Amino acid sequence: MRLRIYEVDVPIHDTRHPHRHGVHVFTGVADSPATALRRAHEVYDAALAAHTAGLEIPGKQPDSWGARGLRPGWQLEWPAAKAAPWHNPVSWTVRNDFAL
């Protein structure tokens, strides 16, 4: 089993203003895209439950997953979520085609 950092991108929309939409991004360590999707969903559910109960949102878990920037009133579209290995856009090992 090889652990690596994954990124999970979940489309979101504002339930009060349907024209407003975006992507909520989660990152953390997992052994597969399926595990990454599951962990992202779990930490989001825990953050939402804490917020709803008036508690502080939990921080990062030992496996590096966490949910920050919770947006009340925004709906996450979990069926459309995508998980893939995370690539650091500023890594010196990755060619970037933009000027600094």
C-alpha cells in the first residue's frame, strides 16, 4: 500500500443564489482515490456537524485530512467530486509555463 497526497475537488453552489458556484478543495494522505473521496466526505461531515452544534470545527486529523473554510448555505455536490494525486504547482520538479 503506497500512501500519497490526494486532492479532492467538490463542486459547490450557493443555495440562496444558484448562479454562484465554485469548487471546495480537500487534500490529505490516502492510498487510493476512493479512500481520498471517503476521507474528504468524512471530515466535511464532521465539520458541518460541529458547526451545526455550535462547536469549533475540528482541525486536521492525524492522516492530514481536515475541513476548513466551511461555507454555510453552500451545497457540496458529492456525486460530481473527483479525486486525483495532488501535484504541487510550485514544485521545482514541475515545469511551469508562466512568468514570475
